[in-house]
Amino acid sequence: MTDTNEKQWTVWYSIKDWFSNLFVSEAEAVLDTFENNPPPDVGFQPYTGDDAEAGEG
């Protein structure tokens, strides 16, 4: 009986740890202000008038 109980607790802690890590990483992704990894500076990109439907019609 002890072996089964030990396995159940091991599974419980593994699942708890997995969900904890998941929610922490998702919260960091949502709340991150790009302090450690800023987005690239793409600079000014003027509109050229081209669109994806060129050539139709």
C-alpha cells in the first residue's frame, strides 16, 4: 500500500510542478515589458501601395 501511495504523491507533485511552471512562464510572456529582450528596431517603412491582391482584376 505504501508503494501505491508514494506513486500517487509523486504523480501529484509532478503535475503540480508542471502546471506551476506553465502558469509562471505564461504570466511572464503576457506581462513581459521586453526589458531583457527588446523587439528589433525595424525603422521607418513607408507604404508603397503594393498589396497582396496585385494582378487580380
